[in-house]
Amino acid sequence: MQTRNLSEVGGAPLRVANAGLLQMRGIVKTFPGVQALKAVDFDVQRGEVHALVGENGAGKSTLMKILSGVYQADAGEVIFKGAPVHFRTPRQAQDAGIVTIYQELNQVPYLSVTENIFLGSEWSRGGLLDWQGMHQEARRLLAKLHLDIDPRAPVNSLGVGRQQMVEVAKALHHKADLIIMDEPTSSLSVREIDDLFAIIAELKAEGVAIIYISHHLEETFAIADRTTVLRDGRRITTQPAADLTVDRLIQLMVGRDLAEQFPKEVAPRGKEMLRVEGLQQAGKLHDISFSAYAGEILGIAGLVGAGRTELVRAIFGADPIDGGRIFVEGREVRIRSPRDAARHGIALLTEDRKTQGLVLLMSVRDNVTLAALGRLTRGLFTNARQEQAIAGNYIESLAIKTPSQQQQVMNLSGGNQQKIVLAKWMATNPKVLIFDEPTRGIDVGAKVEIYRLMNDLAKRGVAILMISSELPEVLGMSDRIMVIHEGRVAGFLNRDEANQERIMELATGMAAAEIERSKLFEASVA
């Protein structure tokens, strides 16, 4: 299908002299009750990585959805490859050379790698699908990305990192001139991030432009040529990335100084709230034991796949265990389901809030009160007045930005969605609150708000377990740190002795290896 631009109606497209690859001028977009974009200008050059940053709700996604044909602008113009364009569908943008790789992968999981790469643009020969040719081309594209993957394998048999690379292969198949990468590293390991950055460098060398959207600001400094900051629907600045610092970038994004990225307040440590003894899960968890105390934030660190999420899911009753004991306030409890965990005062903010923490089509009010319905319901009826009061209290106390209690949570920013998940569990008055990647996919301003809420909960005597893949976050907010390596506890670190090097030694097993070598050396000397 050939892309038809508005400029092509009635004649040949108007060419714009001396234009870069992309120019967006005066883009305006209004939704009911909010102006999302206010005359935004944005441009991209060939072979450039252009970082687009801003808080949640700043307008980044809306601007990119206009560029990729998901939304249409109310005013302004888009010029691509020297010609005015107006994409009415994502397919039109894709055919013109603009491909988007979304944070939530746009794949058909049970189809093969080849089928996902060619979806909607299949090759045929003699009226039949040319499977041999498509598999061969898929293999060539994957090899270009240094991937040894069977193109016939179902895409859901791959890890998230490789699924992300399949999306890059799809972009190469469509001969993209411009690739939009939306939070591309949110689920990648350090090694996979390095691989992605190497591929981006190769794409740049071939003249492909990248629009890079990420809340990990250090990434933008590592790979971006220029950075554009959006705030409240306006373009604040566009500057060479080399001319910015992290502190300056944060200030531009939020419009204010953030005195501390990690505003940790140490609360008095109280009684033991949670004790885990000898927790076992075949092939995943091996004899894990630890305690968590009232007023404490216990950070849980480890590499991807170390067993951190498996551990907290087992404690919460989401996955069965093969052995071990769990105590809450010194009393042994049997937890076979999340309902059991909630009844005993344990709450879990899951890593994936959209699929496991929220019901996106339900309202803010319904999500906030979801876990507390047991005490709001009598017979077949829910106390609507009490439900409204609880939701209103948390909307106010957590500063949740929503037009009303009836707003669907799918329409709110990531930071506000995370606050709603937190409100849902706070409404159950938990004794132990587990955060799995509490600030993943939310902006720096919202992160600070979440950290302050964690401080407040600790002051109230809640024991907090916090899993994070961001070592500065673990170091900045934890009172103690438990490091997991290959499903085992590798060690504990107090706040005053912890640093990134020590955590990585434990997380990679290097510390254990050094101890073992020391024992062998001592034995040989003896």
C-alpha cells in the first residue's frame, strides 16, 4: 500500500528545501479537558539519536503518536524527507519509513519470529506465501543484529530482550528511515542494553535516525546527540546532549530543583514484622532466610533472573513453594494465595502494574478500593459513600492527578497509576509492603514522590521490601540490602557499608568465589 499524504492530494508533494529528515512545527493537540501539546516544534537529522525527555504527561507520547499516525494534530505541520505529510494510520507512517518500537511490545506472541517480522507485509510467489524467502530474509536481518535465533521459533519462546531485538529486525525489514524507541531498555539486562546500544551505533552509521525516549537519563547521555525537553505540553529546549548535565536536565524537565534524587529519611527500627525461614522453590529459590522490621526499607538487589521477583511472589502466595516457613509479627502463617497474604497484612506492588496491579478499564475509585472490598461490602451491595470517601482520601493524600474518581486509570500517567496501586494496598492497612521495581517507567518528579511516600510508610511502622534493578535507587533508599545470586541469599549489607561495587560482587557471585579461593589457599598453606 502506498502512503497518501495530504500534500499529494491534487498534485505532487511540495518539497521543502534544506530540511532535515523530520520537522514538526507548531503541533497542537487537545483532548477533553486538557491541552496535551501547545505549539511544539521538533526536528530530527539523518543518522542522529535524538533523545525526547520529560515527566509523565509532558506530551512525549502524544507527539510521537501524531508522528506515527495514531493521532492527528489539531494544528501544525509535519515535514518528512522534505515533503509535508499527514499520516492517518500507523500503516501509512510505516510505509513512509517511520517505525515505532513500543515499550509494551506490539507482537503476536504465538506466531513465529518470521511471521512477526513480516506481519502485514508478507512475501508471496505464485499466489502462495514465500516461506523459504521470508525465513531466509529474517535470518539475514537477525544476523545483522548479531542474533542467532531460529526464525521459525515462536516469539514468546524468546526472552524479553530478544523479543525487543525482533522489533528492531522488523524496523529494518520495513527499511525505516526513522525509528522511534519508547523505553527500549525497561526490561533488558545490562548486557542486552550494551548490545542494543551497539546496534543503534550501527544504524546511525547507516544514516538511520533514532528518536529515543527513556526515563533512564544516564542512557540519553550515553547515546544521544541532541536532547529535547518537553514540559506540560511545551518544548522547553533542544540542546546538544554534551552541553547538559543530569542535574540540569532534571531541572528543565520538572521546572524546579530537586534537592535530592533520593530523599531518604531514616525511621526508628521497630519489631520484626516478617521472617522467612528456609524458603524453597524447585529450580528457582534455595533455602532463603531473612527478616524485615517495622520502619525499615529492606532493599533486594541482584541481576536479572537471580530470583528476586520469584521470591516476593512466593511470599505473597502468587506462586507455590516447596518448603520453608513464613512468620508475620512472630506468628507463623500459611500463605497459599494472594488473598491469604492480604489477610495477614502482606501487600505486593507488582513489577508490571498495568497487567498485574490495575484493572485499566475500571475507574480510579474502583481500583483504589479493589483490595478492600471485603470490608466495604455487605451481602450483594457495596457502601458507595464509604468507597467514595476512601478513594477521595487517597487521591488527596497521595496527590493523584485525575479529573475525577470516575476517570479510567488507563488514561493516567505511569506515576499516577503507580500511586493508585499503592493506594489500593494502603487501603488494606498492610504490615509488610513489597515494592517490585517501584519507579519503573515513571519520571524523576514522580519517583521522588514515591520515595517520600515510602518514607512516610516506614515512619508509620510498615516494613518495606524494595526490589530495584537501579543500584543508585537501592543505595539511596535502603536501610539494609539483601543481595540475591542464582536463587540464594549472597549476603546482607548495612546502609553505611554498601556501595555499587560491593553489591555487584555479591550479585555476580564474585564475593563467594573469592572466599572459596581464600579457603583453598589457606588449606594449601596449612
